[in-house]
Amino acid sequence: EIVMTQSPATLSVSPGERATLSCRASQSVSSNLAWYQQKPGQAPRLLFYGASIRATGIPARFSGSGSGTEFTLTISSLQSEDFAVYYCQQYNNWPLWTFGQGTKVEIK
Amino acid sequence: QLQLQESGPGLVKPSETLSLTCTVSGGSITTSTYYWGWIRQPPGKGLEWIGSIYYSGSTYYSPSLKSRVTISVDTSKNQFSLKLSSVTAADTAVYFCARHGRSSYDSSAYPADYWGQGTLVTVSS
């Protein structure tokens, strides 16, 4: 099983600042990496697939990068609606999906 | 607009079988380019993929749950279902159904782009 490790567990950021979230895979997943955003009481929302391809309707302030085992999600200027939990997910090893444990982005 | 809606009991007794159904509206479950999956999230914790199904009936399960999970599809009702047997308190979670893409080239899967709102299932006597 491919283990996905996200860091940090919690990120405290002020509105307008930049946030950088990391995701590491225990073995290469090529570019088969997705990012999701989840707000309390809601289902996850797909942000990126293919490590860097924005899903429909995702603002340009979000960007994804990386390949192999190291991935980054960057929010260039945090808006109030961006405070949430973010999960990475590998889908390279189908039929076995694994998710990271999540990074909570909170208001500083 | 595609919508998915989970339904089923919110309380299940230990050792019994959890049963949930996902009703898909605004699109056909028989579309060849999609799988239909179940993902769960224990309270305050992360996401765990349970398994997925193709409209033809082909199923894919998480190895950690495979011995207890059955996913089925009813194309006439545009629904797919989850059964999880011999439940314990550790199976208490919000259960989500979701649609995710399927490669026509090699049948590999893409991430989930549409999700149901989720339903909390509590295992307790």
C-alpha cells in the first residue's frame, strides 16, 4: 500500500498570505495525485488531478505541482473561504486509492 | 447537474450489516467513462476509500475491508449500494458515495469529481 503523508498537520495563515501544503508518497505515484478541499459538514471538493490540473471552477490562486513522491499545493493569497482541510490522494495504484491524513488551514 | 444522494439507516447494531444506497440523478450510471464509489470518514478523521463499481458489475474493494464489503449496482434504478457486514464501533463514520472517472484505455481510475453529501452511520447497541 502506498502511504501518503501530508505536512504540516495544521497551518496557521493570515488572510491574504500564501499557504504551502506538502504531500509525500511512500513510492512514486507519477503524476497521479489529486488534491481535495473539505469544509466542515461538507463533502470533499476536487481541486486538482494529475498533480497540477485544476478541476472545473477552481480559482487561479490555487496551484498544484510535483511528481513522483513529492507534491505541493499552494494558495497564493488566502481568502476567507479557503480555510478548510486539504487532502491529497494517490490514484496511481488502482484499484487501491489512498489518502493523506489532511492538512487543516486555519486563520492565524 | 449530476447529483448523488446516500440513504439508509443512521444506526446499526454491532455485528450486524450496514446497508446504504446511493441514488444518482441528472446523469446515467451506465456511462462507460465512470466508476461509482464509496468513501468513508470517521468523525474527526481522514478519508478512506471503501470500494468502487462499474455499471457492468465489476467491483474493486479496499484490501482492508474486502472480506466484509459488497458493492452492487441497479442500473434500472440508477442506484448503487454498499453492504458492510459484521460492523463494530470502528465502522462509525460518514459514508460518501461518489463518481470517479474511468480510463477507456486501461480501466484505471481518476479522482472523484462528484460526491454525495454524506450520511453518518453510527454503530452502537
